[in-house]
Amino acid sequence: MFRAWPESVTLAWLGLDRQSRILAFAIAVSVLLHGVVLSIHFQLPDGKRLAAMAPMEVVIVNSKSRSRPTQAQVLAQANLDGGGNTDERRRARSPLPTLSDNRPGDDVRDAQRRVQELEAQQRQLLTQVAPQAAAAPSVAARTPVEPQREARGADLRDTSLALVRSLEAQVSRQIDEYNQRPKKTFIGARATEFRFAQYVEDWRLKIERIGTLNYPDGARGRIYGSLRLSVAINADGTLNRLDVERSSGQPILDQAAEKIVKMSAPYARFPDNIRRDTDILVITRTWNFAQGDRVFAD
């Protein structure tokens, strides 16, 4: 049952005009809303309680299993009971596969290390074979055998001794051939080490000068083209080898290029800073037979 408004309030309300009633109603609503807002209290969370709460860790797995783990270590989007490539108690930190840490130059270092290992194996094999070859006659001489067995044993001893000596000679020959193999350095047109730059530049100018003076008569003014030559030069400046790696398609130009290179030899001797580690210098360049009967390199 609602309580009636006091008569004085009712009379006061009826005595107001329309605008005053609206203003009075708005004030009443504002007072009510402020009362509701002021009645709401905010309180900061308890820091000790937050510190005591265990953190929840969620991971993304790239596999799943039908069985559910009895003691789960983390939360995930699917059940995963075991897995991996080790029995140790570990957990992957990334779903990506493990990649090897390759740094620039690793391939060169690996190749050099492989060569050193092969050389060490050859030396070890040679040291093992040499004592066997020296000890074979003395061991056979100290072993007393019957005459018939001695004949067969002598044949076997001679055969095995010949095999051992043949193996020793083969290993020794391979080592000598490897050590005596000339050291080559290859120079291209786009990258040249500074100590080779001046020598290659002088060589190029000489080829261009002699090539222009000896432009093939059958091609003057009408046949042009380009070809790639690989020229190997010995340390004393003599020509070691000449190969046409890419033909110009014109036999007269290919033959003229070979003739020009041979006519320009011998070249300058290698300076000391090149001779210390290079026996043969291989220079590869593209030569152009151009209009104006000129020969020049890229």
C-alpha cells in the first residue's frame, strides 16, 4: 500500500507552472543519480593475495594424443601425453624444428677441415704400412716350420710382402702428388683481390693493345662478337693453358682470340706477394670484337 504524498507538497506542485515542474523533476532525478553513484565504492585488489596465486601457463602444441596425461604440466589446446625425441624431462620452447647455426664461411672451413683429416689419415696409413713391410721378413725368418710348409709359407710371405710394399708405394705416391700439385688462383671479371688487381689490369691492357693491332683481316668491318676465355699463366709468365669457355659463334673470332693470347705471351712474372701462395693464375674474361675493329674485355 502506497503512502499518499503530503497535501502541502501536492499543493505546491500544482501551483508551479510547466517549466518549473520540469526543472523540479530534473533536480530530483539528478539528486537520485548522484546518490546512487556515491553509494558505489571501489577497492584495490589485495597485493598479497595476487602474489600467492600461481601463474597459469598456456602453450600451443603441434601434436595430440588420445590418452589424457595424469599429471599435466601445462595447459594446451589439445591433450598430449608424451612425445619428442628424448627421454629426459624437457619441454620444447618453440614449435619450430631445430636449425643448425650456420655462419658465413662455415662451408669453406668444413672443406679445409676435411682436407686436413684426409691428409692425416694418409700419413697414419703410411706410418702403419711401413713398419709392417720392414718387420715381415724378420718375423718369417724367426718362425721354424717344416720344409713343405716352409715353401708354401714363403710364397704367402712374399705375396703379402709385395702387397704391403705396393700399398706403401701407392700411398706415398698419392701424398707426393698431392703435395707437388701446383696451387692455382682463379680470377674473374667481377671480383679481384687487391694484390692481383694491378697484375690483371696490366695483362688486360696488353691483350687489348695487341688484339686491336692484330684484328683478323677476314672479319674487319663486317664480323663482330664476344667470347669468354680462360687463360692460365705460370708464375714465370709463360702460358700454361688456354680454354674457350663460351664461343662467339664465329670460328674466325675464336681462332683470332686464341692467336692473340698466344702472341701476347710471355707475360710479366708474378710479384712476390702473389708467388708466395700461387703457382698458376687463371684469369677468365669476356672479350669483345667490336665495331671499329677494336678488341676489349668486359
